[in-house]
Amino acid sequence: MRPEDVIIPEDALSESFLAATGPGGQNVNKVATAVQLRLDVDKLGLSPDAYERLKRIAGSRMTTAGELLVTARRYRTQDANRTDGRARLAQMIADAHIVQPKRKPTRPSRAAKAKRIDQKTQRGAVKRARGRVELD
């Protein structure tokens, strides 16, 4: 699933604006340009597996009430920050839909084990040859 395919219902999303930090001169002190998005994850209708993956991806941004908090303050305008925050939310949700293939444990063959032991033996012989020099 691509982030462009993710549809976030408007009733699941609430946004509030707050004073941003960083560049912007006096504009930073006057205008609340940073946006904090709260997404009610229960309203997305995710499968239990996707929900667990989203919790893992979100980490500390997920609240105990089941809300996903994203604060976007990268840009100097509210609109750009709103777009950035929604894009980041969509990316997280898209990543939560990706199922990682299960890893099949592999074992080295008998020949590979023998080769490794032979190489270790040879290397040990080289190191033993570096021992002390005895003077007669």
C-alpha cells in the first residue's frame, strides 16, 4: 500500500495549532504555525495485525487512549505543516499494512562446516608460527 492510497477519515482526525520553534524570526513568536494532529486509530478500521504494527511504528507517539499524535513544525506556514503532518500519518499507516515475510532459519551444510573448521585450523597454525623465537 502506498501513502497516496491511504484515506484518513476527517472525523478520526483533529488538529490544533501551536507556536513552532526554529527559524522564522518574529513570525515564530506571533503565529502558531506548527500543527499537532490527533488521529483516533480505532476509527480507521485496521486489522488487528496492522494495528499492532502501527503501534510498533508509532512508538511513543501512540497514546494509551488509542490516539496517534504527530506534530509537524518543519515549515513556516500552517498549510505546509498540515500537509506534512498528514503525509507522515499516511506513511505510517501505509507502513503498518506491509506484512514482513517470515524468516526461514537456514543451517550451514556439512561441507560448509568442515570448510570453516579447516580454515580455523589453518589460521591457528599461522598464529602459532608467530610464537617466540628461540635462540640456540
